[in-house]
Amino acid sequence: MADDESGEDAGGGDAGGGRGDANEGKGGGRGDASEDRGGGKGDASEDRGAPDAGRGRGRADAGKGGADRLSRWTRFKHTPFFPATVIVLLISAGAGLFAGSYTFAFANPTPRNIPTAIVITDDDSAVRNQFLTGMEKALNASLKLHPYPSYAKARWSLEEQRVFAILRARDHGVELDVAGAAGATVAQVLSQAGGKVGRASGVPVTVRDLKPLQPGDPRGLAVFYISLAATIIGFLGAIQLSVNAAGLNPAERIGFNVAYAVLGAFSIAAIVDWGLRALRLPFAESWAILALTMFTSGLVFSMFNVLFGRWALLPTWGVMVILGNPSSGGAVSWPLLPSLLGTIGRWLPPGASVNAQHTAIYFPHHQHPFPFLVLGGWCVVSAVVFWTWRHRHPGGRPPRATPTRC
């Protein structure tokens, strides 16, 4: 009995163990199958995802290559080499323009249109006409004749700088009066041509300089030099204020522009007159003209500064130096300049400054308002543009914080 019971127990145990093994087998099978199915799906998913990933990497690589190609110019523009390259090109072009403009104006001054007074009440009109025919041939018909009924009226026109010479018959010959102060180069051309024509035609010619230049300035260039200094130092001062005193507000910048214009003009006049004694200046008037010139030049740069930013020097240099100074009539009188320069020069600040100084020094009783109107006009226009666009002024200080009450 005992053995039977123990056998049954053992068999039942084996049977239970068998059932347990079966269950384990079934469970294990299901688990393996699940793992196989899961693994299969995972592998399939990985296989399907691989082509998409490859295409994504291809697009990324292509986009990266295009960005590299497109961004080279962009990256170059943000390096210091870009403005440096632009400056090299501009300086190269500016050097040629600078040399060309001065050579075009000064290298070969040629008579083009010289206003000349003719006194028509003299007796020896035949002699005068014979000499006049020779002069027009020698000067390629560049005389612009203005008839006057008397020598006094012709002389008044010379003082007003409306004509550069007076021609009249006198003592069986002709008398040619010039004004070196009105234009040294014009007086030289007329004097040389008059002597040659007189000798060729057998007509006695007397040449007189009614307005000679001062001994300290025999070539008449000192007025041009002081006006040139006022023009260039005027806008260089404005440049220095914008660079080294960038914290100035627009109104303060204009105030300091006035300060250096007044002091700089005094320095120019004092050195040329008191120091070098090259010119005897009507000091107060010359000082005022130079100060107005410097102030105008500084405002012109300030105007271009708010319009063109860091490239403001280019239009300033073009208007004031490349175009303005050669056409000013200071080095070569406007009747000997190319017609375009002779016309526009008096409308630019350098030409207006030269005209005002010439008249103040040599024709003190015949000063004209026109050059002052030109300088004043440039001042007003430049100041209005600068003030209107002052929000683009490259500088200034941030506004102070308004204190709040507790």
C-alpha cells in the first residue's frame, strides 16, 4: 500500500512535472514565437527605414554643399577684407580722377571766352580795328567784346570784374589795359598776345596792368591756396569729429563745426598775412570768408554722412576737391578753363570762396553778394538735410533715464 501510494504520488508528480514542462514548453514556444515575430517586424522596420535615412542624408549633404557654395560671398562680405577691397578699388579710381581733373583744367589753359571792353568814342578806330583783328586771330577769336561809350565806364566795368581788359586807340596806337588781380593767367595771355600782334602789324601797343598782384604773391596763387586749405580742412575736421568724437549729438556736432571753422580760419589768415606776409588781407573780411568756407565744407560732409554713412568721403571729395577746386578760378582764371568747368565752378563752394577773397583783397569797393549767396545756400541745404536725417547720424549718446518717483 505504501509502495502503491508512493508510486502514485511519484507518478502524479511526474505527470505534474510533465504538465509543467508542457506548459513551460508552450509558454516558451509562444515567447520564442513572439520574439521571432517581434524581431522580424523590427528587422523589417529597420530595413524599410534605411532607404529613407539614406535619402535624408543625401539631401542634407547636398544642402550643405549648396550652402557652402552660396555662403562664400556672404561670408566674404562680413570680413574686413570686403571693405578693404572696395577701398582699394575706389582709391585707385579716385587717384586717376584726381590727376585727370587737375591736368584737364591746368595743364594747357587756352583762351575760350575773354570779356573785353572796347572804347568806341576814340578817333583812330581804324588802327584799333586793325589791332583787334590781329588779336582775335592770335587768340582764335576768343575775345568777347563789350562796347562802352567812355573809358570811365569801361574802367568801372573792369573794377566790377565784368571784363578782364580794356582796349582803346590812343596816340596813333592802341592801349591795352589788363587786371592781373582779376586773373593773372588771363592778363599774361593778353599781354603776350598784344605784344606779338603789335609787332606783327606795326601798331604801337602800350600794355598796362591796372590791378597788379601784391609783391608777396606774384603769380596770384595765394588766394587759391588759402581757399584750398579752408575747403579741405573744413571737411577733414568734420570727419575727425565723426570718428574721434562720435558721442556728440547732432546739435553739438554743428556747434563744434562752428568752433573749428572760426579758429581755423583765424589761423590761416594770421599765418598768411602776419606770419609770412604773402598777402595783405582785409583781415576781418578774409577771416569771415575763410570761416564760412570751412563751416560750409564741414556741413557738406555732415550732409553726406547721414545720407551715405561711412562712404561719405567719396561724394565730399568729388564735389569739393575733384570738381570744385580745379573749377574755382584760383589757379587758372575761368575764361581759360574748359567751358563746363568755367560755368559750374562759381556755383560750388571752392569757387565762391576764391571769388569772394579776390574781390575782398583787390576790389574792396566792388564786393558782390553772389559768392556769399552760393556759400550760404550750400550751408542751408546741407544743414537742413543733416538735421532732417539726424536720426541716421552715426554717433550720439543714449538718452538719460528719466528718474521715477517713489
